[in-house]
Amino acid sequence: MKKIVINGANGYVASNFINELLQKNYRVIALARSNTKFSAEDRMKAALLDMNEGESVDFSNLEVHDYSLFEADFSLQPEELETIFGGDVDYFHFAASLKFDIKSKEEIFGTNLQGVTNSVDTFLKYTQSDSRFFFVSTAYSCGNIKGTFEERFYDNAEIDAFRNYYEQSKRYAENVIRKYIDEKGLNACILRLSQVVGNNQTGVTKTDYGIFDFSKRMQNIALKYPGRKVRVKIDPASTQNLIPIDTVVTYLMSAVKAENAPVILNMIAKTSITNADLLRGLGELLPINLVPDLNLQRDEMDSLERIIAVGMSFTGAYIDTDISFDTTQLDSIVKDEVTAVTPESIRNMLEYFLNGMASKKSGQTLQNVG
Ligand SMILES: NC(=O)c1ccc[n+]([C@@H]2O[C@H](COP(=O)([O-])OP(=O)(O)OC[C@H]3O[C@@H](n4cnc5c(N)ncnc54)[C@H](OP(=O)(O)O)[C@@H]3O)[C@@H](O)[C@H]2O)c1
């Protein structure tokens, strides 16, 4: 069985993938960072234990290495890298900055561009020719595209073609991979994920990205001003492409199993959820009446609505999106059934997430106020 090497391994998506790989008896080498308090190994194991909600995890096929994404040879010894990358390897590059604002531009491009370049260089230096490089990108590298986003490369573009620097950095990184494919024969596959949410079967949600970040903000407001009606600048009919983490894992496993993985795979959800459904779910869970109004002007907002609008600087870029994604290549490799989110399953995820937030704050859980 081939060996799977993964960087950014303790992150949300990567650790869910590793959990499945270990359950299917793959040998996994995880590259993660240590921090001032915990070793890379402790952080990796903590992520796996957290997602299994206290159940025991078999770590016998897992090896963890502390690395530095930006340093030559990841700051590891050549002998260690020969062991990591030796043999038939599928290498997944997950590490990324998910920030988006102009203040973080240097960090975003440093991690998402220089980090990727160093990762490919290290991979090419230490692997054998059959090994594959999987780059985890985002479906939102599409930027402000009109029409269908196809499973092919798109040229680099200036920032006004994107919603934020995160999207632009991922487009640039995809084109770095394209150059390595063309010039150095890199055996690569680009995996474009849409917005990843919780587990569609269990509702367990361990991410606070995107809609969960928005719901956390709404929860804070609902706790301070219970029962308030608040207008938010959102198009109720527009949709969010939300992909459950269990579906993402099935897609990633399909990529591992595919003997000839296509160069680009749009790993997105086949059905989307409307903003109206999301706001309804939140309204049932929190004592707040959220009223979508895409035409709401800043000078019509009250002070609370203005605070919310500022807090929506990221989510706000996605309030009126209806992007169509081609998935012909994805469909050609996925043999297993996957599920898509429904208004009910997303509500379960929101409930799990908000309960976790509430109990962190006050030791209490939410009541269903709907
Ligand atoms: N979540 C989504 O909805 C979504 C959607 C589309 C695409 N993606 C892509 O999926 C991948 C994983 O996302 P995620 O949601 O799992 O994010 P995450 O939980 O924030 O994980 C990000 C990982 O990257 C690592 N990382 C960040 N900066 C680093 C650096 N300078 N050096 C080394 N490691 C660094 C983090 O390590 P530390 O813990 O040490 O900081 C963490 O392990 C990313 O490439 C992201 O762009 C995610």
C-alpha cells in the first residue's frame, strides 16, 4: 500500500483525511508545526482525538515530523527526508493561510505561494518519479468569474478579478504548479475545495470558517441583545456551496485510489444552500431575527447593523454568489456515494457549533428558541 505524506496535517481538513487513512490502514507521515506549548506530534494527536470525541485512536501507522514550510529541506536532515519521501508516495500539500485581508497580504502570499514553491522543490528533490503531488486549492480561485468554472488552469489576474487576496494567492499557486508540470514534469493534481462544513451524518462541526464565523458573530449579538430584529446585507436567494467534511474525505480517498488522477478536480457540493435557509436555521437556534436585505444601504443601518456589516468584511464578499462548477473530471474518479447538505443537516451543524461556542463561554448549552 502506498505511503501518504501530508503537510499542514493538524488542520481541519487534513486531520479528518488522516483519520480516515489510518482507519483504512494506510501508512501516514504527517508534517506539522510545533508551537511554544506543544510538539508537532502532540498537536497532530490532539486534532485526531478531538475529532473522535474522546474515542481511542490507533496511532500505530502514524509518524509525525516537525517541519518548517519556508526553510530549505523543511529544516530537516536529508536522511530524514529520504525516509519521508522514499518509495511510492502520494504527497498532499494542505498548509495555507486562510486569511484574506490586505493587512495579511504578506503572510497570505508567503504561505500560499512561497510555501508551495518550497514544498514542490523539496518533493522533487527527494521523491521518485511515480510519486504524486496533490495541491489543495480552493474552488474560489475562480474569482469573480461569470459562467462555469471549469476543471482547467486559468491565467493569473489582478486583484480586482477576485474577492480577496486568499483567492488570488491560490490562483497564483495553481499556476506555479502548472509551471512545474510543464517545465519539470511534476506529477501533480490540483484539488479545488469549496467551503468545507461539518459532518453531514453526525452534525459534528470542528471548523469556525465561513458561515460558522458569521454564526459566531450573530451568537455574540443575540446574547447581548436578545430578541432584536437585525437587517443584514445578504441576498436571500443566492446560494452557498457548502461541502460536508465526510464528502471531502470521500473525494480525497477517491483521488488516492485513482491510478490516473486528472490534473484538476473541482471538489464541490452538487447542491447549494440558499442564504435564506441558512438565516432561517440561525433564527431557530438563536434569539435573533435576521432579516436579509441586499439593498440595505449603510446610511439606513442602525448602529448594531453597522457593526455587523463591518464584521462581515469576509462573509460579505460571498453574499450574492451563484457560481457554477464543472465536475466532469471529479465524477470520473469518485465511485462511492456522497451526501450533500440539506437545510436540516446544516442546521444540525450550526447547532453543534453554537453549542460548543456557548459552552466554552458560559458552561451552558443553547436552547432551541425556534
Ligand atoms: N476550510 C475550507 O472551507 C476550505 C475551502 C477551500 C479550500 N481549503 C483549503 O484546504 C486546506 C486546509 O484548510 P483547513 O480549513 O483545514 O485550514 P486550517 O484548519 O486552518 O489548517 C491550515 C493548516 O495549514 C498550516 N499552516 C498555516 N500556515 C503555515 C505555515 N506558515 N507553515 C506551516 N504550516 C502552516 C496550519 O498549521 P498551524 O496549525 O501550525 O497554524 C494548519 O495545519 C487549505 O489549503 C485551504 O486553503 C479549505
